[in-house]
Amino acid sequence: MMTKKYAITAQAAELGANGLTTVPGWLVVYFADPDTHEYLHAGYEYLMQGTGLPAGGYLDAPSLPPDGLGLRRSDDGLCWVHVPDYRGQLAYNTQTRQPLRVTQMGELPSELTVLAPTSAFDVWRDGRWVTDDAAKINAAIQAAKAEQEKRRRSANDRLNELTYAINLGIATPEEASALSSWQAYLVLLSRVDFGHAPDIVWPTEPGM
């Protein structure tokens, strides 16, 4: 039998059942990150007699994932798997609505979602955000009450100034006339119906 004088292909390595090289040569090896198990790259590796695959290297070729999925080695190291990849996107805590940037691929923790809430009164219910109308109305009422108190303090301050001027006999005719306007304004403020919040029509503040 005639032996071949020349070889025009690279010698392929062969591995035994124990994973060690029985015939030295070249193999295409597919690498995964040792920490995250994410697929890194493929490369030719020369395996010497009695050696095994490099750390993080595998012989089975992965299939490329579609958009929106990542490629990694399974936790048991037996196969390549496609997993959700939300890296770079914002995810929202379903309890606090607070956003955070996703930095790791894989399924999101149960308390996170990539669905964005539409208001500060959204609550997570049955896999979606739902506006808590009662909380929204209550917040509008509390804001209206705070606005009423702010306007009342301002009006009382002006009334005190006008009253001092009148009591001291130094009020101008305009100031004397303005006193009743401010008193009427305070009465109208007290009659504001918070049931219309946030669409409240506030009484007009006197000009003087």
C-alpha cells in the first residue's frame, strides 16, 4: 500500500471517550464566556496528544439566534440555547415603577418588565399596567387642597395689610375698596368644589 507523500488538508484531531486527544490535529472550537456562558467566537485550535478542549470550548456548533434573543451555553454545559436579550433596554419594577437599565441577558426577574407605565398612578395587575383611578383622583384632590391653602395664606396676608392701613387711617381709596374684594375672594376660595379636581376653575384674585 502506497503512503501519501503530501497532504493538502489539515490533520483533524480526534478525541477519545474521555475527552482527551487520541490523534493530534486541528479542530473548530466554539467558545463561551466562562462567567456568563454567552457565546464568544469560533476558532481553529491545535490539540496535542492527550490534551482536551480549551476552557470554555465546545465542539458542537451553535445556531444563530433571531433578533431579540441571545446565545449562550446551557447551565449544564450540554448544549447551546437561545435566551431573551434585553440588554440596553429599560426595565421597570412592577412594585415601584422605577426604571433600570438591563445589563445581563436572560429572563428578567419576576418583579421587572420592559413594559413602561404610562402614569405615576399605574399598578401592575395581571401582567400589565393599569391606572389606579382612585389614587389619581385622590392625588388631584390633595394637590387642589394644597393650592387652596397657598391662595388662602396669600389672601390673608393682603387682607391684614389692608386692615392695618384702614385701622390706622392711612388707607388710600383704592385700598379701602379692595378690602371687600379680598374678603369676597376668600369666601369664594372656601367654596371650591374639590370633586372637580384637577379641573378646578379658581376664583380670580383681586388686582389691588
